[in-house]
Amino acid sequence: MNDALNTLVNLLELETLEETLFRGQSQDLGFPQLYGGQVLGQALAAAARTVPNERRPHSQHGYFLRPGDPHRPVVYQVDTIRDGGSFTTRRVTAIQKGRPIFFCSASFQSTEESFNHQRSMPNVPTPEALIESGDVKHARFPGHPIEFLHLPDNPDNSLPAGQCLWFRIGGTLPDDPALHRHLLSYASDFNLLTTGLLPHGIKLTDPKLRIASLDHALWLHEDTRLDDWLLYVIDSPWAGGARGLARGQIYQRDGRLVASTAQEGLIRYRPSSQQSSQQ
């Protein structure tokens, strides 16, 4: 693995302090606060440390309470809420400076067979075709292995705001399904809430804008790999009251729906002098 990929993988390899207490390092991506996907991925990794390997996470629901500091480690306290016959439930609190910045519940399930159905993947160009055409460019954070290909068109014109993008973590990752689940949780926070800005012509870099995640839900339907391209189909059905709602579906290139997401966030747009320091 290259240095950037190794840094990201190490971010999810938590230090064990006690049986249900873990510590994760932080990474500064240039945001005003700690990237929310980091605590999502690390919290899921912490919860998984207390669950038998044969049970895989199928859902994660969290609330962001305070802005995190990207220059300080995060401590994760796991509460073992329930160990049932088929499902295991954990609650995780992320702590910095002695105060919770995030908490979530995570549910794990033993493998079971059942009937199946899913929403179809939109018919979009492959990432290779997009790159070859030159219609889109790779977008990535400096020194970070995740890369994005934003498709130019809204996949569903009946929605007020929507976008499609391919994403992957560049490089070759280990064949560790748990690592790929935690990386999917990590990556699911990128581009979600900002979809609500598209119909208003507002850029994330606009100094009049204050935007922050309030909650995040992730449903993991199937295992997948993060070192191959995944299609993220996102829409924002509503915004108002200084909040916005976004929903997403994540597909493998073969059309299988592997995860679904939802997020509500704070979206305030006002002159800088009027911005409040509190959510």
C-alpha cells in the first residue's frame, strides 16, 4: 500500500485501552472541523471489536453533537446493549476533551437467507468511459487515497436536487471484509449533505455558508470492496428551517445495491457577521 492508503487504513486500526474503550487517531482534511466520516468509520470499528466475527453490521445511526478537533485523537466508549439470538446491538460514544462529540447505535446480524429485491442502478457511463472521454476529472483531497468522478447530469430530473458520482479508494486493500465495511462507513459522508446546495447555486467554499452534519444513517446491505469503483446516487428531497435532508444509494459496478444512506444537516446562509457559533 502507498503511504496515503496506509494512513487511512491505520486510522481505522484503533488502540485498545480497555475491553470496551478504544482510541483512534485523527486526520486533518482541511475542513473547519473533524471530518464526520472519520468518527462514523472509527465508531463502527470500535463496536465491531466487541461483537463476534460471524455477525456483520447491517445498520448504523448516529448524531453529531459537537465539532471535532482534527488534531486530537478520539476515544470511543462502547456500551454492550444487547446480545440476542440473531442480532447484536452496540452504542458508541466518541469523546474529545472529556465531552461527547458524537454517538451512534450499531446493529449486527448473523447471516440469513431470504427473498431479495432492490432498486435498480441508474444507467450511467462506466468510470473508465468517463475518464477516457475527458468529460469529468478526478477529484481528490491532497495526500488522500479517495477519488471521485462526478457525473454531469442529475439522474432523476423529478427531484429538486440530485447527483451521481463514482468513488473508490485508490490502491489495493487487504482482503478483510470488516475493513471494507468500516471504510464504506467512512466514505459515505462525502458529498451527501452538499447535494442540497446544488439547486441554489451555492458553493461549499462560500464564506456566507455554514454547513454541518446533524445525523447520519447507514444501512449495509451486502459486503463490497472499496478499492473498486462504487456508484453513489444521491438526492436531496427537502431543505428548509436552516436544515437539509439527503438520501443516497451505493451500488457496485455490477448493479448490486450494497448500502443506503440518509443524513440531515445544518445549512445556514447569511453574512459572516450574522453567523452564530452554535448549532
